[in-house]
Amino acid sequence: MTVRLLAGLALAALLAGCGGGDPAAAPDRTADGAAVVLRAATLHPGEPVPAPVGTPLITVTGKVGAATQGGTLALDRRTLARLTQVRLTTYEPWVKRDLSFRGVWLTDLLALAGATGVTEVRVSALDDYEVGFDAAELRAGGILLATSDGDGADIPIDDGGPTRIVFQRGLKAGVNADQWIWSLRSIEVR
Amino acid sequence: MTAAGGPRPATGRSARPAPVRRRRWRRAADTVLVIAVVAATVGILLVALTTGTLLGRMTTEVAVAQQRATTLATSQRTALQLQQQVAAYQTGGNSSALEIQRGLLVRQLEVARVRFDPGSPPERDLAELRTAVAAFPWHRLQPGSGTEDGVLTVSAVALVSYVDLRVRALYGAEESYFYQATVDSLQAKKQSQYALAGLVLLVVLLVCGWVAMFVRRTRARTDARLRHQATHDALTGLPNRTLVTSRLTETVAHARRTGGTATAVLVDLDGFKSVNDSLGHQCGDDVLLRVAERLRGCVRDRDTAARLGGDEFAVVLPGGTAEQGLAVAHRLLDALRGPISVAGQEIRIGASVGVAELSGHTTAEELLADADMAMYASKHSGKGRVLLFEPAMRDRALERGRLSRLLAAAVGRDQIEVHYQPIVRLADRRVTGMEALARWRVSDEEVVGPQVFIPVAEETGLICEIGGSVLRQSCRTLRDWRSRVPGAADLGVTVNVSGWQLTATDYSLLVADVLAETGLPPDALTLEITESMLLEDSDTLTAELARLRALGVRLAMDDFGAGYSSLSSLLRFPIDMLKIDRMFLDVGSSSLVRAVAELGHSLGLTVIAEGVETAEQLALVRSAGCDAVQGYLVSRPLPAADARLFLAWAASGDEIATLMAAV
């Protein structure tokens, strides 16, 4: 009787031990289509950034280390495409449904710009609308500068293009829908 | 003058049924209060809940309306910017800025549309506007007017103006709704606050009333209990002295007003002390409880049975005559006589009862005191009896009180003298001893005998002082005689001892002290004790007698044959002498005297005949074989000086021999 009980206990302990050590428990970020790295960066921070061809897609001003046009880092679509490409599916609060976007992490872009000691980043739109992110929000990550939709097509300005800021699902910085700025013009590093 | 029928004596019984009705009423009030409190509380909860829900919904609606208004305002602003861009394009021709602004408006209209419920009029409006702006051929606009495209430019401006107008209308509707919702919610909030405040106030008032009621009721109950405790005996639950006195006062007052009467019956248990002593207080309490039960069973409803304290009970009969009182008393006595079984034993307990009727008395206390005197008289006339109060009892009681006061003063003033009565041995007609007898010299002429004052002295405790004084005086006198009077060298003295003295004081120490002081041999002193004393048979008494014997003092039994004669007490106690009671001489039966004398002799005792007054009696005791005589025939008790003369005379002359021989 006692022996059988002890054996049962040992078996239970063994199972528990196996369960605890199961490597499959690691969370899969792709499972909910949240963020997928499509392509690794070919342009790294510190490397010379090529000058934009034609109208730049976005400009980074303020405390910027690397510049292409006199204190301003102006980037065209091709240059942005050389940074780590990420696909993100998230709930868009303005149209109230899940949408997919492609783009680069805002932090990657700031790193390329050689921005150090950042206290705030101000993002302004074509209609002069402005939002800001503080250092803590930037450190938390998950803020994507979307340059195209999930299928790689350009975002028409009718849908908030050509570039816009989207947030990873459940991110604190994206709770307020007003932070979902679209039709960006420039980013100012302070 | 009181009305016909008159007020009944207040007994507290007439108010009995009321509390039941009041209790029922209180219970109903309680129930109503509880229901009211519960209902009010439920009301509060309901109001709070509905208000909460309403306010929550209002808040949400207000927030939504605000968001819609904001988005619509942005859309309107964007439309105006597009209008500016169209104008600027006509003058400057920046097509990309126009394109951007157009896109932004489309985007903004889409965002605004999504804010509304699908299919609702504003949503349809906005969708329509968005499509119109998106579908307009902006790319075909040409800078500069007046061309064929001028129409297009006009159309563009008209479209944007229309968008502006429509959006403004929507914004206005939304804004007014927002304000209305805000006002409504504020109003609802205020109303609910009033309702809540009212309900809370109601609950507080109800609870306060409830608490007040509860406190009042508890206090009333406590008061009633305290009153009961103060006026009733804790053990038996009978009214106590306080209550019975107050009832008696009422009864007496009522009787005097109406010319009626009242009777008090006082009951004192006989032998209760011995039950308490021998069986313990628990049994004593049980006995008292049974007695209280029987007492209750013997009285009418309007009478009051009470325990005055200890083993003393009283019954008050309002309107009762002495005859009724006596009847109740006899009934009580009969009831009490039945055996009481306590702690597995059958105990029989009696009582002495005194009855007194109201007659010209002024106070309840006096009536109780009269009953008490009657009870006292009953106790002293042999217990277990019922006596009706007589004025003579009061006189006797007063006399007793007067005597005890006088006696106390007399002891202080040395008015207690010792007289001596000679005891003559029949064999050689010699005076062998003197019996010391206490006399109270009230004045030069008046002398009171011990039979009058000794009982009073025993009651008041003066007996110790008197006995001690007599012992000391007589021993000193004896020493004087033995040394100075010729022929009295081996004279003895006999002193009477009260049982009270033996048990209550260290009598043997006193005797030893006196013997040491006077230097008398112990056998010169004889202590007389009575038979009735020996009957008490207490350990203290036995021990004290043994100590006296150990001193060498001799013991005599006084008044043998007068009371309960117990031969066994003669055997049990270390007696040396027997004094035959004068009763035997009065009877004049020589055979009885002879029997007693022979009994004494057979036990080795000296036999003395007391109260020998005539020559016939002397002849009788002599023939019966008594050893010595004492009495008026020889001499009455004499003061010390006369006694000394008697001794000298008896020793010197043969006149006494002549006297004796003549008999």
C-alpha cells in the first residue's frame, strides 16, 4: 500500500519535473501575427547613409549624428528598405479592425540616425498634427514606422500613407488612439 | 374618604396581565422596524445600482459623442485646408500639396465614418462624402481659371464646400447631443444623490429608534431585576425584611383607614442550628428552601410570606384577625412538622411561632416586635408552640431589658455579693464546706436571688464576669477562714458554674489562676455543674471538665433528678459528688432518696441532700444514707461575716451538735 503510494508520488514528481523543463513553453511572437522579421538589415548604424533620390519619404531632424542634408537625415524608400524589415499585424483603433503593416522599428531608425541621449521624439504629420514619445516609451519598443501595408504595397494617403506610426498589440504607448499619427512628414529628436 | 369598595392593598398582582400584552405589542413594533430597515436598505441599494448603471452609460455616451465631435471638427478643418489648397493651386499650381490634402480629407472622412454605427444616417453621409472626394478627378484640375477646366475647379470648390457644410451639420448635432447628455447625467446624478440621502437618513432614524427602544427595554428589565433582588431573599425567593416591612406598613395604614385589622405571624425554626452544624450549610439551605415552599403553601394569595433572615420567617395577613393568625400558625406548624429529606436523611424540624394582631399599635415595626415577643415567649416555654401576643409579654421583655441594664451597672459597682450556705457532714456533724451563692444587692434592704438575675446574665454574657468574681471572692474568703477560724483548716467551698461559662471562656485557666493566687489545695474547691449542661454533650465542655479534673478540682452534679436524668452522664463525666434535688424531699419519699443515694454510693460518689428545711426531712435523708446535708434547717445562706461567725460558733460550742441531735 505504502510502496504503491510512494511510487505514485515519485511518478508525479518526475512528470512535474519534465513539464517544468519543457522548452516549448517559450512564447511564439508569430503565433498571433504580431511581429515578423522579413529581412535583416543591410544598412547598420555608423555606416554612411546614402542621400535620398527624389522626394524623401521621411526626415529626421534635431539631435541627429548622421545627416544626409545639412543636419537632417532624409531617407527615401530604398534606404528605409535596407533597415530590418518587420511585418506587424495589430488592431487599428481608427478603422476599428486588425490590419497588417510593414516597416522599420522606430528605435532602429533612431539608431541609424545616431541619436543619443534622447529625451523625447516628436513626430509631425503633413497636416501639422504632432505627437511625442518619451524615452520610456521608446525603450519599451514596439513602435513601428509603417512604410507599406502587409502585402508590401504602398499605403495611399487616403489610408494614412505614405508612412504612419503603428503600435504592437497591447502596447501602453498605443492605448490612446490619438498617438496613431498618420501621413508623417518628419521626426524630431530632442 | 375613599370610595366604596376601597383601594385594595397594593400587592403588585393586579398589574400581571399587562406585560404580556405589552410584550406582544413590542414584538410587532420590532418586526415592523426590522422590515422598514430592510426595505430602506434594499431601496438604497437599488437606487445606487440603477444610478450607477445610468451614469456609466451616460458617461460612455458623452465620451463617444465627444470623440465624434472632435473627429468631425478635424474633418471640417481638413476640408477647409483642401479648399485653400484648391485656391492656392489655381494661383501657384502645387499639385502634390493638393494631392496630399485631398488624401488627408479622404482619410479623415473615413476615420469619422468609422466612429458612427454602420448604416446610421451620419455614417452613410460620411461614406457618401468620402466617396465623392475620393472619386473627384483632382488630377484634371489645371492651374489658372477661364479654361474648360474652370468648370471643374468650380465643381471642386463646390464639392469641398458641400463636405464642409455636411460635416458642420453633423458636428452641430453631435455637439448638442454631447451637451444634452452631459446635462442629463448631471441631473440624474443629483437626483440619485437626493434619493440616497433621504433613504440613508430614514435608515439612520429607524436604527436610532430601534436602539433607543432596545436600551429602554433593557434598562427597564435591569431595574425590575435590581428591584426584585433588593426586596427578595436570594435563597428562597421570598420577600425579605425590607419588602415585608413596607407591605406591613401599607397594610397597617390601610387597616387604620378602613377600621380593619392585620395580623403578623413570626416563625422561628427550632433546631435549625444543629442541622446547619451537623449536616453543613448546603443541607441547611435545602431545609430553608423546603420550609419556604411549605410556608408558601399555607398562606392565601393576598398574604405575604417572607424570610426575615437566618431561620426566621414571617407571614403578614392583611385584614386577618388573631384567630385567623392562630389558624395559619397552627397550619404552618403542622406543615413544618412533616419530615424533610435532605442529603439522604429524614430531618424533622419544628418551629416556635408568635402571633400578634394589630390593636392600637401605631407602626408596622411594633406589630412585628409584638409577634417577635410572642415567638420568644413560645421558644422559652418549651418550643414547638404557637403563642398569641399578650401585653404581659411586652412587660416581661421590658423588665428583662431593665434588669440587664441594672445588672450591668451592678457588676460595675461590685453589687454582686457572695453568700455562703454551710454543708454539714452527717457522720460527725461537722461543717465540711460552704456553698457560695451569688446575691445581687440592689439596695441596703433589697437583695435579689440568682434565679432572677442569672438567666438575664446568661443572655447578656455578664455571667462570665459574675462567675469569675464569685469564684475569686469565695476562694479568698475560704483561705481567710482556713487560716483564721479554728477548726476550719480543712474547710471546702462549692461554686456554681454555668455551662455558658465553661464553653465560652477559658474557665480552667481562671480556676488555676485563682488557686495559685490563694494557695488553696485544689481539692478544697468543688465546682457545681447541672445535669442539663451535661446533656449538651459538646466536645468543648467535655475537654474543659477534663482539664478541671486534671487540676485536682472536685466536681459536683447539682440538682440531680430535677430535669432529664441521664445515668450515662454520671458515668461519662468525672463526677465526685451528687447533690439530690430538693424535689425528692418535697415528695417525702424515703425510698426514692435512698435509691438515688445508693446509686451515688455505688458509683463512689459523695451524696448531699439539698434544701433540708425540717427535722423530718433531715431524718429522711439520714435514714436514706446521704452523706451530708444543706438547707435552712442548718442555716440559710449567710453573708461572709455571718458565715464566719457561724463557723466559729459551730467549731467552738456543741450547740449545733445539740441542734442536730435534737432532730
